[in-house]
Amino acid sequence: MERVEGRLDLLPSWLRDHCERTSMVCLELACRFGCDPKKAQLAGLAHDIARAMSSEELLSRAKDYGLEIGWIEKRVPILLHGPVGAEILKNELGITDGEILQAVSCHSTGRGGMSLLDKVVFIGDKIEPGKDLYPGMERVRQLAEGNLDHALLEFLNQEIASLIENGALIHPATVEARNELVLKID
């Protein structure tokens, strides 16, 4: 945890504050839904460790780490900040817990087969009190009080609708995560 906190000191203050708030929300969600609280807190704290990197640096780091860079990531490199962040945690900060690394890696796009920790970090990042992405975020927060899957589906529905409305690309992992939840919940 100390290594991550030291690395966070290098981030802009607004991003560091977001990571700290996300960590606290992840801790609350972990306790509510039976997830490992220490892992949730650490993953929440570390999730945006690569978020301040430029597009060029994200692409370069992803290539150096041997990460798959699809055509969507080439067009929208910020989507690489989760996978690059996970590699920084592993290679530079010595964090080897696969669950933490996966949760950090998929916190922006989601993925099919999301674990409980993945969901906690994904939703914790979106509902932390300093972040309001959409007018409907209060609904996502309310759902997260009782059902993580319903909160996640609501967020993904809003996110996909917003991306479509703005003519933006939708990452296939986001579609996969949503479709899996639709089948699970119905």
C-alpha cells in the first residue's frame, strides 16, 4: 500500500483525490457484498495510476509490456490506462495478486466474467462522491446499496447510450459485460 501511495503522490491532486475517494467507496462496497476489503481498498486506490499518462505514453507502455492493442485502443488510447496501470503495479511496484491486477485492468471497460472484486472496483470508480458522469448516476448509487449487478447493468446501459448518442466507439468488453449481466439478471 505504501508503494502505491508513493506513486499516487506523482499524480495531479484531482486524480489522487479521486483515487483516495474510490478506495474508500471500494472498501464500503467490499464490506457490503463480501469481497476482500484489503484487496478492494488497494485496487481502488491504484486503479487510475496510469490515468494521467498521455495517449502516446499509454500506447508506448502497452507495447513495451506486450499488451494487446486493438484498433479501438489505437483510436482511444485512454482505454489502455487500466491494463497499463495493472502492469505498472506488477512490474514496478511488485503487486502480484492476480485479482487486484485484473480489477485494475478492467475498471474502465468491464469484461465478461467479472469477478466480485472487478465489479466492486468498476462501480466504486463510477460512484465515488466526487464523480458525476450522467444525470442518472444517483440511480446507480442507489442500486449499489443493495445489488452490485443491478448497479453495474444500470451504469453500462447509461454508458452505452451516451457513447451511441455521442457517436463514440464502444469497446467490445463493455458490450460483453452488459450482455452477460442481462442474461444473469433476467
